[in-house]
Amino acid sequence: MKHTQMPIHVIGLGVNQVAHLDEAAQAVLASLSAHDVVLGAPRQHDTITHCAHLARREDLPKLSMLKEAFANWQSEGAKQVVVLASGDPLYYGIGAWLMRTFSLENLRFYPNVSSIQAACHRLGLSLQEVQAVSLHGRPLASLRRYLQSNKTLVLLTDQFSQPQHIAQECVQAGLDQSEITVCEALGYEQEKVRTFSAKSLLDTEIEWDPLNVVVLKISQQPSRYPSSVGIPDTSFVTDKGDGKGMITKREVRLAILSYMNIEQGDIVWDIGAGCGGVSVEMAYWHPRSQIIAIEHHPDRLACLTANQDRFGVMQNLSIVAGRAPDVLVDLLAGNLLAGNNEQHGKPNKVFIGGSDGELNALMTQVWDLLPAGGSLMVSAVTEETKYQAMQFAQQRDDAQDADEQSLQVSIAKGERLAGQRLFRPNLPVTLHHFKKHSAEHMIKIDNKTIYKESVQ
């Protein structure tokens, strides 16, 4: 659909019972013919009844059907389509989908005031001092990653994230004194703005207007959800309880997170994810990266899924039940991940935390998959895995195709025994981080790629 020649006008309606459109948007509507289309929800169509146009009115279908609808309208003779949007089309609106689907040269945007802006102005809040979070069409649990003390959130809601649901999440996080302001039907005659504590809101039975925005001022109470890296081991559900079992311990996890240096847009594989300490923490701090956790053990998979829900990282953490390396073929083909296709494709960063005797094969296969500039991190505890990781490091030295950093992390934690303090050591963990040389390290000799270091 990127090649369509049909202009698409995306008109923001603002936050009013009767849309306040600028002259450019009004001129677009006036220019429409009977073959053209105005697309929107019934409520949105009602806000522009004062703007006469000749186009046919179409109700907004599901996004999965919208591509085909545009193609049909064009084949039926439509020369222009107007898409009605609530507020600012490119701020948690349909504009993002349209930009992914069509070329910018075919799109014209006419922004207006968003419901988030309107709610902030009702309460005298500066936009730069709040964080907007959309729960619309997203699991309610995805709110959990934002529930840190002293934050102010502006929440876009749906029927599964109504004020009582939000209050319940606050109470479960230990934040029952948080202030919840419900802004209903902003810009309409029936507009209401009401404030409650999270605790008191649980005991109310109010039927809310479906058009509502929630402003959540989180209390100073300590939150159950972390606000800095290094989530305590005891916060995770594990297969042996009390932060024990198959989980990368906090101090080692911090080193892994630092070396992997996850950035926005990364696709990261966590192979042998166990109960999910590394993959959950990567997903928690990097919501715009895609983390794929691969694990085959049933008990650990159950813990991994529980931790995904506990920390609200359903949106960008995908769980693959299977044993590597066998499962990687289907993963690359996109057969194992549901939902967003952006999750599919080759990784640019990989962490191997568990290999189940397949470390040699995994390192070789992953290294071949990684792009230039990509990185592989390997954790080894047993002498066998340490030896295999060292062999792989020597291969990289011979090929001169990587920058390698290695370290051994030895942790001893203080405990009490018979009233006396002692430090009980954990097994040391050896970490190897390999960064694949990028294009500037390469030269061509006789049509072969040679790394510059090998010819110096």
C-alpha cells in the first residue's frame, strides 16, 4: 500500500463536542466529491456535522481490515480519503499506523488538541512534567512498569483499564495513597473531573463515561516496582522460591546489562532464559526494544511467564517455548511469535545464559546471524562451558572479527550463622562479551571481505 497515489487527509478533531477545525481542514472537507470517503468512528462523524461535505461516510473498521478498505475505495473511484482522528493524530493516534502503511508524500496531517493536553490543562499540569501512557488496547498489567513513587502519569484507557482497575493496581503496588483524577467526556456538556485516593476508589461504584482520561499522581510510598536497575532476586518468581533457583543473580545481572548496552530498537535474544531475570529486566528498562526469551524447561517457563506478568512487560517481551538451537530456525522464520511483526527477524544482540550442552553450536550459529556491530554475551559457570567459551574467544582472535571483553564475577554475600556474620560465596560466573566488527573495520581484497586488523 506504500505506492498508493490517493491523498489521505488525517484531521484531528480536538476535544470538543463540536470539532473546531482550522481553515485548511475545513477546505479539505469542502473539496470532497461523492466518490471520496470520510472515515471515522460514529462519534467522530457527529462532531463535524456542521462542516458540509459530499463524500460518503464510512465507519472505522478494525486495523487488520483497513488496508484492504483503502484499496477498495481507490478502485471504486475515490480520489481523496479523510481520516478523522481524536485530538492529535500522531500522539497515540491512528497517525502512527498510517505512517507505517503509506508514504509520507500521500499523507497530510491537521493536528488539534489531544485529550492528554486537555486533561493537563484542566489540572494545571505541565506536559513536560508528566508521562503519558496508553493502556488502550494493551494489557492492564503493562501499567506496572510505570508505577514508581512520585511520578505523575496521564493514562489513556479502555474498558479493561477503568479507574477501579487502575486503583487496584496501585493498591497492589503498595501505593494506596496515590491520587486518581478521572476526566470524563472532556469538551462535552456532561464533562466531569473528579479526584479520589486509590484506596477510596476501590470502594466506589461509579459508572464512568467511556470517554475518560485518568491522571495518576503516585504517592511517596515505596513501590513494589523498581525505579533503578538491579531488581532484587527475591522479587522474582523462581522454581525454587525466595529468589533462588534458575535465575541470574542480581550482581551478575548488573554486569550483563551494562555490557550488553541495550538501545532503542534492538532485537535481543535471551537463550536459556531460565526464570527470566535477565530478559525481564532488559524488557523492563527498554520498552522500545524487543526481547525474546527462549526456554524449554516447563517449570522455568511457568516462572518466566509469571515474571513477565508481575513486571508488566507483555508488550516487548516475547516468550518462546523450545530448546535451542533447534527452535531458532522456526524463530527466524517468524513462526513462533504472535502479534507484532516487528518482533520477527534476526537479532542484533544475544545473551546465552543457558545452553544445555549445546554451547558450541549456539555460539557458532548466533555469530553467523549477527550483523556487523552486533554483540554476543555468554555466561559460563561449569568448567566445560568456560572451556568452550574460551575456545570461541580464540576463534574470534584468529579471525580478528570481534572486540572481546571477559570478566569473572565472584560474589560472596553476608549471612548470619549462630549470631555471627559470615560471607557465603556463590559460584563464580565467567562472562564473555563479543562485539562483531562493523563495516569500517572491513576492506575488500579480491572480492573477499577482510578485516583490517588481519592485514596490518
